Amino acid sequence: MEYGDAGHAVPGGVRPVVVRVPVEPVEAAAEADAADAALRNDKLVVRGPLFGIAAQSPADGAAWRVICPVVDDCPQLARDGLNSRLWFRAKDTDCDREMRQLLLSAVARLETERVDDLTVGGTRYRVIRAEEYAVADGNGIEGPRPTDPEPLVPDWDRATNDPRIDDGLVLDPYAAVPPSQALERLALRDLHYTGDRFPDHVRADSEQALFSHPDVLLLPATFTVVEQHAGGWTPSNGPHATAHAARKSLHFALTWFWPRKNGLIAYDADPQLDAETSDAPELAPYAEAAAALRAGGPHANRLEFAGGVHQLCRTRRLVRWGPDGPEGPRPSDVNSQDPAQLHPRMDEDGNVLSGTVTPEG
């Protein structure tokens, strides 16, 4: 390991992991839960990369703040998220003409270029890359843990906003972490793609990242509904910030989305019509499954319905970190779409110009 002044990493080296002992009762219980999970789960399931946006201001030091959650399957989706964020900042905030011009210039670049790192008014913005994974034992993928946050009173109302993923999250490579997280970070430093199912250039980029970004930071756990099939498990919705938000998404699928997808309710029907408000007999199984899900409360992590098995799993994400901060997209990461204009034109005074049309897509 190589370190510079004050223990900071230098190119080719890694940062020390600072460990703190949990003393607060809730955190200590979560730490014990994590230790039990580490003993129980012996398989690592890697799904692939996710992307989001982090920002670093001069006052942040080595830390970066996540401003667009790290949940996008494609780097361009994250760039589009930054595009919108900067456009609305220019439109809705009380900034001067000079700052608005800088913001709109950045938006113009994002409309035509695959920009992964740019600075606007002293704040640096970067598309960051995370690896999504889960752990498993002989019984399948890990589900929610007993110490994962659950609401005191479960709210199943579709109109209620659920907690947002990565809301207010600060990424600080020097922050102290509990022992279980420190061990997981150390164990995953060498994680990279192997095997013939990955193309050569993907494996090469993955191996190169071990040297360019040798450190690992762990993001908060997320929760995803997966469906079992002959070849394993496939995510059907998510990720979500809490296990209950994932249950709510499954409840929504049972009562609203699947009946429309399966032709039992017309897509143009009253949005309030669902399996629980309809008296159609063919919707009764959907309503019964939804009622069973609600009755299960925080233990409703598995549902058998219409010949399928749906399960909540606890998904994890890691960000590789180098001397210049979090890893961005790799050359082998696939973009599913091109940059495009997302919003109408705006002048330097914040006036949206009439006659401008947001392109489709």
C-alpha cells in the first residue's frame, strides 16, 4: 500500500479503511445482524453496473454528494438526469445571468455529447458507476434483514411518496465505518468480471479498474422484487430505498398493473379502478393475493401467485474509488440511447422561449 501525506492514497495505492466500533444500541444490533448474514451467505451474485450523478464543491474536500440516485442501467440516463437538474436550476433558482449562462452552456453540451465529468460554477459533476450485487445461501438470495428500517404503521397508499434512494448521501472515502462494512469493503476490492460469458474488452476494463480505482465504497442497501424462473431469479421491479417500498410496488403490480397488462382492465379505464375496487370475478385472485401481502406486514417477503414466485431481495452496490474520486463509466459500458434535447430553450434571464418544442424521446 502506498500513501501520501496525512494517509491519503497516491496513484497505484489504496486508502486505509477507518473502523469505528458501534456503541449506539440500534447500530450495534444492525452490526450483529450483518455479522450473522456474513456467516450465513456464501455466494455472491453480480447483476451489473448502475449509474448516477455525484457532485463535489470546493468545500467538500474528498467527499462527493450523490445528487441523482445511482439506479440507472445506462450512463446516458444518468447524463439526462444531470441535464434536467441543471436546466431546472437555471429556470427555478434565483441565480444571476452569468451563472445561468454557465448552466445553460452545460445543458447544451449534455444535449450533444456523452459528457461524464464537467464543472459548472466551481462545482464538479460526474457520472459515477456502481456494481450491483446480492449475496445468497443455499435457500436463495438474501432478503430484508430484521434490522432494516420498517415503518411503524405500514402505508399502502399509492399516493404516498416513499423514501428516495441515496437522498442526501455523501460519499467520503475517509469516513469511519463499522467492522462488517470494513470487512466487506476489503473482501470486494478485487471484485472483477471473469469467465467466458463476458467479452474480452469488458473483462479488460474490469481488471484495469482494480488498478485505476483500487478502493471500494459501499452504498446503502436497496430492495428489489425478483421473480423465480428455471434459470434463477430476474428483477421485476426496483430498486427501492426500503423493503416496504418494494412490497408496495408488488402490491401495485397485483392490484393495478398486472390486471391491465393481462387485459383484465383496460389501460384507459378509470385510474382508480383496480383489482380491489372491482367486483369482476376474474380479478378476485389478484385482490386476494394483495390482501395476503398486506396482512403479512414486515414479514411478507415472499409471494406465490399465478404459478410464479416473487421475492424481496436485499441488493447492494459498490463504487470503486481512485485518486481522483469515484469511478465513472467504462469504455465497455453500453449506452442504450444518444444525447438529446430534453427541455425547451431558455434565455439568460430565465425565460423559457416560446415556440421551442421538446423532442420526443
